[in-house]
Amino acid sequence: MRALAVLALAVAACGVQAAGYATQCSVRVEEALRRINAARAAGHRCGWRSMPPAPPLRWQGSLQSIAASHSRDMAHRNYFDHRSPEGREIAHRASAAHYKYRLLGENLAGGDRDIASAVRGWLDSPSHCENMMNPKFVEVGVACVGRRGSQWGPTGRWCWGGAEPRRLRPAATGPGRAPELPAPPAAPPARRA
């Protein structure tokens, strides 16, 4: 059983193995985009609200970096929230990265072993689903960072970020492949925020 909470955006998972971060959650950018864009193309029922099909999202390297930084901070300091202990939210993180936007969203997930599970969980949560299906979003970035000894261990914290940039520009990064890591050990139930 999964506990579901709040919502927020960033799509494309990456594995990071440095500074004590034993990440066992990784995904190919192509797979993340395929799963997210398939849901958007089909439309989805988000709780009581029916969301029509939405245009596909394109990968954005700055959003992935913002998501990775927040996931790393949550894993390092063992918390799970859209707001850091200092009160910084996604708008603060985007501004610090010089990412200009009109609209931002963020979805968090904890304990999911792969992008398929994280996307399924977001679609099952009305607020996360609405965020992911928002037709105004055109760019996305996703990251997953885990750390042994933290709440979800190496299965990590997923962060999905979607945005409508202030001015549309070509995607900062093309398709790539995140490092492949071994399957993670059993973990506590997944959680959404």
C-alpha cells in the first residue's frame, strides 16, 4: 500500500554515485519521456477531474539539475518535502539556477524502485496527476537520488519538475542514458509529496 501526499514536477531520472549516495534508482531519459508523454497523450482521470490529452513534454537539462539537487538534499538531510528545512521551494531553486519560467510544478515520490512505479503513483494521486497532465507545461526534468541510511535508502527520492518557460527555446539536452545500476533491495512503502 502506498501513502500519497502532495504534488510537484520534474522528469528524467538519473543515478548518482558519489559522496555516499548509493543510488539504485535510475532510468533512461527516453523511458521517462515515453511514460510521461504516453499518459499525457491519452488524457487521464485525476480524481474527480477528467484531464484531456496534453502535448508531449521535452526534456530540459536545467529542470533535471534542479530536481537532482533537491533529491540529493532530501536524501542527505533525510527529509521529504517540497520545502527545504530553510523554507526554500521550487521557485527558489529555479531562480538560483537562473531558469526563467511562467509556471512551475513539482512532484515528489519516495521509495519507488523505477520510473514506471513513480509515474503510476503520480497518476494515482489526483493532485500529482493534474500537475503531470497540465497542458501549459512544455519542459520536464526528473531525478532520483538515494542514500544508504536515509528513510528510503538507495531506492531514493524522486523529483519531477515541469515548467512553462518564460520564453520557449530549444531543449537544453537531448536524449541520454542514465547509469544502469543493480536492482535495489526491498524498501519501505512508497510515498508521494
